[in-house]
Amino acid sequence: MAFACIADFARLAQQDLLQPEAGQLSDEDLAQVMTLAVRLYAARAEARDQYPVPLQAGEVTATDVAITASEMIRAVDINLFDLSMWHGRPRNHRGG
């Protein structure tokens, strides 16, 4: 069942990419999906002590990532100095 929902979201998102100013997915829908995806990614990274691949290679551009990351940073009110300290911390890996 969950896979059908993911497939439905992926189909709607692909359609909305063709008309991003007025697609079927609302801004609220997108915010809910992104919020839960970010929370799940962070929870898995912490629980597994390793970082899963966050994006499908070749499916996003540097501009896509910069826009999204910048707005996410603004949304949680992190300054770039704190972010650079977080980014520079050692990462433990149990594999992968």
C-alpha cells in the first residue's frame, strides 16, 4: 500500500514539474512530504550512524539543491556559521 502512495506522489510530482506554478500538489502537501522526508532521513542517519544517499544522482541540479537547502536553513533559523561547524564535524561510519 505504501508503495502505491509513493508511486502516486512521484507521478503527481513529475506532472507538476511541467507546470510548477500551478500543479496539483499544494505548497502545503509539498511541505508535509519534505518535512517528513527530512525527519526520517535524519532519524535513520542517527540510528544507523551512517548517512544514506539523500538524492538520486543526476536527478537534481546544484541550483535545485542550493534553493532547497537555503530555504530549509531559513525555515529553521540556522546561521551559516553554525551550519559550517555542523558540516565540519567528524562523521562516524559503520559501513556504507
